[in-house]
Amino acid sequence: MKPIFKNPFCRLLTINDLSVTSLLSFSKDTKSYVKILIIDDQSFEYLDEMRNAGYSIASIKDIEAIDMASSYHIIITDVRGVGKALRYKYEGVGLTNALRQRFPHKEYGVYTGNNVDIEMTQLLTHVEIIPKSLDKDSWDSLLDKLVKRVVDPKVIWEKMRQSMIEDNIPLLDILLLEHKYVFMLNNGQKDFSHFFDKTPNTITEDLKTIFLSITANAITKFVGI
């Protein structure tokens, strides 16, 4: 964080000052990197079509352990008929909520043929609500949007920042790290292996590991500088 401490009166950079492109080239490489999991007790209608479109997508009927979803970047569940193996209230909604608590840095969606009631909606903040009536082209557009979010450096930081807030990291520490993140990317630096060097020890090792893993893959490979 030397750019800050050399001049304590400088304006801290925020994520809105990020000048790099969110997604440089949405190519077959990007689609093959981002792993998508569909959890549905019925066959996913457009599985073959989405695979033919280049998406790396798997479909299963349910999961028996939360960590079964650990290797996927995007997780989409049906509202009904899943989550039963783990006995979640609200089935797919309860499963999605549990997955988000365990893996907050992933992208999530739920699809249903009915309206989701208010109590369920409260569990689905920042989750894509998907009508079950989507056609093939609409599914392609939806997955395109979610894949782009996985490799978007702004979205990556916003999720990291939210995790730090929920972990009660001091606001000043978060602001300084955000400045450092934006400063590095705006200056063509994509190696974040030493990002947490000489920073306060308030951030958990688990959170550091998650962030370093994401940046070492998504940002190094797909952010255009």
C-alpha cells in the first residue's frame, strides 16, 4: 500500500475508478474455464445445446453434501424437488441459501415455474431468479451474463469487500485494500500473490486464500490490461 502512505492526503481509489475492462474477450477459453452446475431432479432441457454453445456445464439431480459444489463457479437450482437429500426447508431455496453461506464468492440462480413467495425471496438476495419458461436463446444469454460476472474484476472485489464487512474487518483496512486492488490493476499488475503482505492481520487466512485463488485464475487469465 505504498502509494497511500507516501502521501496521506491522496484520494483513495475506489472500485469505481477501475479502468481495466471487465471482460476482455468472451471466448471459448472463458466458457470452458467457468464451471456451471445445474441441480434439478428433472433433466435440464437445454443441457446439450448449452454444451454445444461452449459452456462447461454439468447437471445432477441433488447433492448429498455441500462441498460437492465446491469446484463450480455458477450454481443454478430448481426451486422444487432438490435439497431433499440434506433436508432443507424450502428445498431448492434452502439449498441455495446454504451454498451461498458456504461459498459466497460464487454466482447463483434458481428457476421455477411459479412465483417465489416473500419468505423465500428474503433468502435469495443477489440470486438470479430464472423463469422456467426460458427458451434456448434466453438460457444462452443468461449463462453468458453469469459467466462474465465470474471473471469481472469489479464483481470479484465487491464480493470480497462484502465478505470483509461481514467478518467485521475495520472499514479503513477495507478502504486501503480496495485502493491497492484498483491501483494494481490500473497499473497493469495482475500478480496478487503478495497482495496481503504488510497489511493488517485482521483478515482471516481462509478469506485470503479464496481471494488469491480467484485472482490467480480469473483475473490473471481473463482481465485485459
